Amino acid sequence: MAVLKINSKQLDILLDKLSGVIDFNKDLPLNVFVNGGFKYWFYERPLLLYLDLFYGLISESFSSFKSDVFIKFSGGERLAGSCFSVNGVDVLNDAQWVSKRSEDFFCGEVGYPIILFNGTHDWVAFESAREEFGVIAVRVESTQSEFSEYLESNFISSKEFAVLASGSSTESIIANAFISSYCS
């Protein structure tokens, strides 16, 4: 297993860099991403408990971007034990370990929002306790990759989300709120 707990000094650096991508003062369904230049996919939460999707996301990220994947619980809080990195050595076991421990939020030590991202911020996923859907933002210049192909095949595209938003169900109302924030 190669899941590493990020220490407080590393966490400060990661959060400072991540604050250039995410506005920690916002929550979904608002657009939490800053500076634009992203293409979006959506998913039903909790992503970490859909082991096949979670494992696939991490695997495709390593394959396309060759950088560690980070899982940050409790949003922008500088909370010890709230951030982990996966280095790609044993992705399946690492995904299983994180998934299992996230079921009870590491015995209640961490919480939402959950942010997943790669070390170079080619992509960032944001999941809130307030909404049924999470968002994955991929930098436009990084969308010509196998990673984006994986997202297109396994997650909800903006086009598919717009179709969902056109209905009258509760999910349609939720999707419409996301569409107005992410696809306008």
C-alpha cells in the first residue's frame, strides 16, 4: 500500500496551491472553481464508495498525467489527517483502503467537502455534503487525453447533464442548478 498521510507543512503548501483553483468559501451547486478554463463532468456522490469509478479515476490519472493523486477531506480546513496521497504503486489496494475508511470519515475525524486532484491540478473533483452530485473540472488543455476519454465514458457529461436538467424530477431541478453554474 502506498497511501501517505500528508503532514501539516505539505498540507499548507497543497492548500495554498489549491486555493488558486477552488474558492473554499463557495459550495455546490455554485461554481467553486476559479479562473475558468475548465471542462466539467458530473457524478453521483459518494464517489469514494463507488470503488470501480474511484479506482478508474486514479488509474487513468496516473496513466495520463504521471503525478500523485490527492484526497482532501474537510475542504480547505488545515486539519491534520485530512489529506492523503496515492502514488500509483498499488492503486487498487490504495483505492480500497481510502474507500473503506471514508465510509465513516475515518471514524469521524474528517468530513465534507471532499476534494480529489492530481499534483499538477490538471483535474480537480469537488464533492459536497449538500448536493447529490459532485463535479470534476479538467483544464481545457488537458482534455485531449485518455483521462478525458475515461470521464466521457464513465461520468456525466455537460450535455448529458443538460438533458437531465430538462425534466421535471427532483434530480432535474438539482441538475438545472448545476447547469446554470457550470454550463452557461
